[in-house]
Amino acid sequence: MADKKLVEAITSMEEDFAKWYTDVVKKADLMGYTSVKGCMVFKPAGYAIWELIQSQMDSMFKETGVENVYLPMFIPESLLEKEKDHVEGFAPEVAWVTQGGLQPLQERMCVRPTSETLFCDFYKDDIQSYRDLPKVYNQWCSVVRWEKETRPFLRSREFLWQEGHTAHATAEDAEKRTIQMLNLYADFCEQVLAIPVIKGRKTDKEKFAGAEATYTIEALMHDGKALQSGTSHNFGDGFARAFGIQYTDKDNTLKYVHQTSWGTTTRLIGAVIMVHGDNSGLVLPPRVAPTQVMIVPIQQKKEGVLPKAYELRDRLSKVQGTVGSLRVKVDDSEKTPGWKFSECEMRGIPIRVEIGPKDIEKDSCVLVRRDNGEKITVSLGDIEKEVASLLERIQKEMLERARSHRDAHTYIAKNMEEFEKLFTEKSGFVKAMWCGDQECEDKIKEKLSVTSRCMPFEQEKISDTCVCCKKPAKALVYWGRAY
Amino acid sequence: MADKKLVEAITSMEEDFAKWYTDVVKKADLMGYTSVKGCMVFKPAGYAIWELIQSQMDSMFKETGVENVYLPMFIPESLLEKEKDHVEGFAPEVAWVTQGGLQPLQERMCVRPTSETLFCDFYKDDIQSYRDLPKVYNQWCSVVRWEKETRPFLRSREFLWQEGHTAHATAEDAEKRTIQMLNLYADFCEQVLAIPVIKGRKTDKEKFAGAEATYTIEALMHDGKALQSGTSHNFGDGFARAFGIQYTDKDNTLKYVHQTSWGTTTRLIGAVIMVHGDNSGLVLPPRVAPTQVMIVPIQQKKEGVLPKAYELRDRLSKVQGTVGSLRVKVDDSEKTPGWKFSECEMRGIPIRVEIGPKDIEKDSCVLVRRDNGEKITVSLGDIEKEVASLLERIQKEMLERARSHRDAHTYIAKNMEEFEKLFTEKSGFVKAMWCGDQECEDKIKEKLSVTSRCMPFEQEKISDTCVCCKKPAKALVYWGRAY
């Protein structure tokens, strides 16, 4: 039996989901606080998840020709102001540096909230000819947005992310890259994080400041709220015109480049917590679990138990996983087995291996799945094969379970009555038709406190008229309450 | 023959080493400029070297129990001020954020120039008991110091680095970790960057603001100037007392922790350029070469040439190297072979493979070493083995060559006359005895414009008296002109 002391300390998600979330973040030791208001500390258990996200997403990037770079963290005010929509969107929420060393700066600079303007300033000189295109650059860094309300992983004044910024010869190439990266994000979420997502386009109201089109992946959390989990923007030649980024084409004429940008952040960790977690704590998909297997010796002081535990660790650590070899540990601390079980559960470790004198006698051990509690007795001789295939099965079943939950919490509304009723009684995505008019979008937001999440790529026609104004409908929209 | 157009564009290092350096940085496409004064852009070729440094150093860290974290980039002024020596050392060169969003901040914050104060603020709450020790945390991030004069990789207002910050129960544990990390840095420089270093302790004048002792690794560049390439600091309990970081020991008494910090930066890339580069451009040690092997097809339009080049690339790409598999490319562009050769040289690619119709006929190809120009004809059947062992040989010989250069430019001075003569006529390290008095250190600096680089761990007694004041000597010191 798992020791309940650790577990009792967390609020149940049914009682208070927000409190459950912060309890898990704290008890699983993912984040900490400092005196810097609105900023957080990624503790080892939290940062290790980010490292696993980084390494796997970065490999996927590189397979599509992405190259990593690093640009400065400061943006001079005059640079930020060059693209009108962009500065309006970001200026109110940036941090300003006004003094360098002992001198006030002649021009103040903000800490990057995003780096479109810096990349444009760089591309302006770096791109001369069609031979220099495309540029498909990305950087892993932190950005700053002066948020008033913050929540671990989901919203903080400084957060970690990757931002890709590309420049292309044609509008078609830019659109293709925008969609390619959105698809990559969706594949990443499904395959690595075991989180199913809806791919779609943002309405004009919700798109990025300065973009022609913003595409998004939207995931549904366990409490039925939506989380925008990654976005990809097509800028057309808007930034190129504002910054004068031109290239000489094969026909010897000067043309503006077409640009895109795309980003995902550490809020993906928040998504993992809120999609998979339960009342015993974190539940990590094997591909982002810093420890995938924890071996807990039973009666570890009995002769032969600890050596057998270490032997299993060494054998399992040689098995090739998705990223390097399997990540396996032995908890040989002085705590009781029950306490260790609870810790494994709180920290979301996918498989716990229990091995004691009786198991050794029978030449077997017990594998316990974190995601569903299932116990499987396996022969020690088969442990490599059993653990490797179980990790794959867990990864797959976690995605299936999340997809079932998402589908079971996706509703259809044909008119405002249904729409209101759903958001009063249920929690989840609601699919409804929309006329394309921002007025209706605003009305719906005001009335139901929900936002348009996206116009999905997979369009359906669930009625002919807008759910709000009853004029002819132009698109199916996913609506939801969002983080 | 290599095409000379690219090469002619760089200044020779004998003519003007500083100009040679910036030419190489530019022509090898490592860095770029933006409108942000004093800050630089890491272009793909430059950033890829940093990624290779990161991944290999990070593995070495983790083998010693280091865990990665991420702390905020901002330090409230009151926090920076808590340790007296530390704030005096850093306050004059930080960037200050005074406004967040549309509001002026109640307390201004600096962008971290280093994170001792943030880690202390975090450890103060995170450490309670001896069970919580040691803490061996590290972060990979950027820091800002408001430098007036900047040079690519060597000195810029923002630079990338790693900073380790540890807390220990005893002074002995802290000293042990300080030395362990310095040794790790030295091993890294020798094994990965092929740069030999002198390990030693800084004089009090040169130590880190707030440290009890600073240890350093010092490398000698090709022009005879020294480059401080990594430092490791023992803080004793100074910061712990200033921040109140105490733990309850086994005997139930409250004790202060003992702390260390250690860092290396992107200036290591500058060291690689200045130790190994030549008048044809960059020369990269195989372990940090983003492309290790460039296959250049000769008469690539002739039947069979390109397919053979791709076949060799695919075969070589399957060979396991130090980090993943070998990094191999084919230059199938429309440029002339001569131009491609020059580009390989400028970019420092360790091995160029030349393969044309005549080679294919003889079932062989030519390997050309970047470091010494040697050409080796090998049978195509053996290419995996030949290339893998050649890369290892190059790595080893580059270290030996750098060590010979360093040793040939290390001199001994027994008195001021010799000392002056050496720094007038020669360029390199000068070993001389020192009384331990800062007055002599200051005099030497004033008179010869050289600084004490370190008191090496391997002490020798080359005379009984201080080179400057002739009082009894306390230590052998390495002196040099430094970057």
C-alpha cells in the first residue's frame, strides 16, 4: 500500500482543480519561488522534463532543416516600433531597461517578449539573394511579458520557449512552412506528450500581433478547459515591408521575403500535468519522464535484495529507449516501501518495480503502472523486454485515454440556448457554427466567458447558421474556456 | 588547389592577429551583428559549436551528480546588495530594468550578471536539513554585463554560459567540489577542445567578487596572449551568512552551508579559434566540429560521382562518434571544387573527402586533413575505419600541437630585467616568483601591462626571491597579457 501522508497533502482535483494543480507542482518538486515577483524557479524535476521536451522537439526540427541560432535579449524601442500592429500588441507588457552600468541609456530597450523584430533586423542584412533563402532559424531562450497574474508553467513574467523565425522567397513557401510546423507541434504533442490536439486557425480577433494568419493547436485539460499549446504564424510580407527585407530574385528584380514564426513554451509541462495527472500526483508519459523506472527494494536489508535491485537497474539502463537508454533508478533510501511508493506516484514515474526476498525466490518481480495502477508479475529473465514494451504500451494508452476524455468532453451547439446550457452544465470544447463576424465573437465572449479556440482544419457543417446571429455560417469554430 | 578568393579576404595572423580573428569569425559565418549595441548574433555555424560544447560538458557534469535548473533572469536591487564584496564588483556593470509594462517598478531589478544572489535566495528556503545537502545545481543561460569594448565570443554585453552553484555541509566538501569542477573544465578543454590549460589559483587581486578563493584554467592563444577559460570559486560561508542559509545538522544544531560556483562561457569558442586557427581560416577539433567530414565530388556531373558521394555519406553517417554518429555532408552545390575546398578550410571542417571518376575507377578516395593539409588515399572499402581513426588522430595531434606551442611560448624570469625583456621581445606566459604582496602585482601590471594569470597547482621554485621586490618569494606565478 502506498503511504498516504504525501497524498493526503494534495487537494483532490474534483474539489478544487486549481489548488490540485499547484499542490502537484509543489509536491512533485517541479518549481520553486524566489523573491522575484512573477518569476519562478525550475527545480531539477521540472527542468528535466523541459530538457526531454527540448531534445526531442529539437531533433524533429532539425529533420525538417531547422538551424539553431541565438539573438540578443534586448530590443531597442525604435526597433520594436517598426511594425505597427506588433508594437501595439506587445508594448504594454514588456520590461524596459533604461540604464546600463552607471549611465542612463540614450534609447531604452525592452527585454524580448518575442523576437520578430530582432530577426527582421538581422535578416535585413543577412538576406541578399534568392540563394540565401529560405532561412529556417530557431532559438531556445527565455522571454519576458509583464503579466499581472501568474501560475506555474502556464503564465509567468519570464518563461522558457523556442521561437522559430523563417524567411522565404514566396508566399506559398511561407504558408507551407507555417502549416508544416503546426503539424510538427501536433505530432510532438501526440507522440511525445500523449496529448491529442485540435489543429486549426485562429480568428482575426485571436491572432498574433502582426500576423496575416495564426494557426494553433488546442488541447483539453482534465477540468474541461482549453490550453493553447503551440502557435504558428504566417506574416506574409508585412514585416519584410516594415523592415525592408528584400532579395534579388533569379530574374534580377528586388522582392520582399515572406516570413513565419512559431513557438511552444514551458506551458507544455502544465499541459502534461493537467491532462494526465490524478489525485495521487503527477502522471508522466514515458517519453518525458526523467525517471522512467524506479526500482523499490522490499525488505532491502535482507541479504541479496539490494544487489539484485542494482543488477536490474544496470540491466535496464542498457536498454535503448527513445532518447538514449532507459532512465532507471533504485530508491535505496531509508524510507519505508510505502513512503517510496507514494513518492513514485507523486513524481509520476511510469513504472515502479517491486523486488523483495519472495520475488527473488520465485525469480520474478512486480511491475506497477503509474497510469492505471495495474500490477504485472514478470520473470526476471524477461525484464528488459517486459519493461521496454510496457513503457511503449503506457505511452500509447495514455494518448488513447486522453483522446477519449477529450472526445467525451466535446459538444455540439446549434443555437444559443444549447450553447449556454452546455457551458453552464458541462465543461469542455463546444463546436458551433460562426458567421465570421467579430461582433458575434465578442458577444459570445461577453455572455458566456468563452473564447473561440480555433477554426479546425477538419471542418464540419453542423448547421447552416451562426450560433449567435443566425446569419449564414462561414466556419465551424471550437469554443472553450481557456487557460 | 583551393580557390584563393575566400582566403585572400582574410588578413594574415602575422600581420594583424586581431583583424585575422574578426575576419575568421565573419568569413566562417559564426557571428553577425544587429542594431543592439554590444550584443551579437550566434549564426548557425557558431551556435552549433556551442551546442556541441554544451552537450558534452553537460554529460560530464551529470556524471558528477550535477542537476540542471533554471532561475529568473532578474535580480531585485535589494537582493544584489546583500553580499558587500559581490555588489561592489558587479553593480557598476549591470543593466537595470526600471519599468514593467506601463508602470515604473517599485524596486528596480538588474538583468543577472551572474546568479549567486538568486541561488542564495532560493537555497535559503530550499535547504533545511543535512538531508537536503549537497545541492549541486547548474543552469545554461545568458548573462549581461555592460561592457564598453566588445569582441565576438570574447567580450559582449550579453553572453551565453553555464553557471554551477552548490551548497555543502562542510568547508571540505565545498573545497572538494570547487577543485573537482576546475579539473573537469581542464579535462574538457584538453579532451574536447584540444586546448591544454594551466590550472591554478587566482591572486586575491584577481579573484571573484565575494569569493574566498578563485581557481582558474588559463590557455595560451596563438598570438601569445592568455585567455581565462573557466573559473571555479569557493565562497566558504560568506554568502550563507549574508543570506541566512542554514541547515539543521545531525547533531540538531543550526549550521551555515558552504558554497561554490563555477562557470564557462562562449569565449571557449574564441579560444578554439585563436588556438587552432590558421591563415586559411578556422580549424575545428573533430569533437566540436558541426560538420566533421565534407565530401566534395570532383566532376560531379559525370555519371556515378554524385551517387557514390551520397553512398559514402550514408555509410559514414552510420559510424558512431563521440556524440551520436559522425556528422557528414556532401557539397553538391554548383560551385567549383576549388571554391568548395576553400570553404571547407574557412569553416574548419576536419576532413575533406575528394571523390571523382578516377578515384571511383581505382576504388579509392582522398582524405585531406584540415589541420595539417596531409592527403591520404584510402580504399573505399575501408573508409569507415579510416575516417573514424583519422578523426581521433586529428583530435589528439591538435592537442599535442597546441601543447608544444604553449610550452615553446612559456618563459622563465628570475629578475625584473629578464621579465621586462621577455615581455618586450616575446609573447607568451612568463613564470616568475612572487612575494604574495599586492603592491608588487600592481607594480608589475603598471610597468609591463601584464597580469598575474594564476598560481599554478604545480609549483616550482625557480628562484628564492620575488621577481619585483626581491623579498622572499611565496609562490610561482604565471604572468601574461590577457584577453
